[in-house]
Amino acid sequence: MFLITSHLLKTPLSFPPPISFSSKCRFASSVSSPRPLFARVSRCSLSTNTTMDSAADASMDAVQRRLMFDDECILVDESDNIVGHDSKYNCHLMDNIESNKALHRAFSVFLFNNKFELLLQQRSATKVTFPLVWTNTCCSHPLYRESELIEEDALGVRNAAQRKLFDELGIAAEDVPVDQFTSIGRILYKAPSDGKWGEHELDYLLFVVRNVHVNPNPDEVADIKYVNQEQLKELVRKADSGEGGLKLSPWFRLVVNSFLYKWWDHLQKGTLNEVVDMKTIHKLT
């Protein structure tokens, strides 16, 4: 009942034009709950000259370039109220993050097999932000489209997670039904990638236990591995010591340091629901 396909809608959706943060913009007040599917937002002009940036980044990998300019992320405030939408490109510019406090919704999937080993991925060398770092199974963004804006039980986020597991790792939708994801919590964090790019995300953390067939997309993923808790601790130790140039993504490291091992233990004991907390937004640094 949860699967949403491109054939669901018989008429095309009409989306408002993209907006981004500007120091002179004022956004609509927080939307009361329950919120409409498309939150009302005020109109603001783009603070970034996309045409100039497009020319300046002509050398960007073609696949990543298309995603950066075509994908529309969901802008939120620190209480996770939708306040607008903007291109993935603008959402990840450190100038927008630092100057305009641009914050977008994201998700991080932690997929375990039936032995409770966690699937990790190494991000592709062509990724614009954090290339070649090791991270959790799949990390991306729900987009500003109807199926991924559904807020009840985080269904929009879970729909997006199912989509990206296929895009990045070739995991078929039927292998990861959206009703099998557990939305366990939310974090808010900010992390620079380099001088130009970074992340500022309100990140939904999703757990799922499934045995799946994996066929990584080389445009997205350089390598994969399953790890148990002890193997992950060894991976963290190597990252801390800089051994072999190994690096972990900042959001994954924050989750590892703050929650992961405790949640993992509950998952194995069948008591994960005891630690689910979707009311709190944890600000991690």
C-alpha cells in the first residue's frame, strides 16, 4: 500500500519556482500540524547566480552536475517545518549555509542483513561533497515532489530512501518495502566538505533489516562492505589514526559516536521500538 510509482499521478504537478535563502528574505511562519502536503512559502529571489555558477562548474562530472542542478531539495527550519525548496547545488554551497543558514531535509539509511551486519558504502570519487569517504548504507535527500513530501509517519522520507537505495546500490524496491523502514530519530548538523561545498541537514535516521541483492552504481558508489560492531570499531580506529587515508563521513561519525551501538544492540534484541524518538531533533556537533 505504500509503494508510490511515477504512474500514480495522471496529471503533472505544478510546482512553485525554486527559492533560496537571502539575508533579506522572510519566510512564512511555522506551519501548524497537521501540515498541508505542499507547505506555503514566501517568494524570494535566488541569492546565487546559477548561470555563472553553472559555467564555473563546467568540469563537474556530468551525472553529478545533472543531479546538482535538477534535484530540488526541501528547505526546512530547525523545527523541520517546510519553508521552501532549492537546487541541490545551492543547498550545498557553504556561502549559502554560512550566510543564509540554508538548511535542507535529508535521510541516512542503515541497512542490516539477517546476521545484523551493517552495509557500508564508500562514496564515489566523482561525488561533489565528501568524495571517497566511507559512510552508512545510503545518504541522500527527499526531493520537492509529492511522493516525498508526505509527512505522516515520515512516509515521504521513506519513499525517497527506497528510490535512492535503487539509484545508488541497485537494491530493488521490492527488496526494501517502505513499511519495513523504522524512522528511529532525527539529527541536525553542519559540516564543511571543502572551501566551496558542505552540508547543513536535518537528517532522518532510518533502520531496515533485509537481505538484499546489491549492484552498486559506479557513479555513486566506489565500494561496499558489511561490518559487525567490532569491525566498525576497527574502521573508526583506522580513520582516527589516518591509516591508509581512510575517512568517514561527518554525519555517519556523529551517529556512531552518539547513538549507533546502543541502537544496534536494541535491534539485535528485538527492542528497537524502545529507543525510537521522532519528537526530538538532536543538534550534533
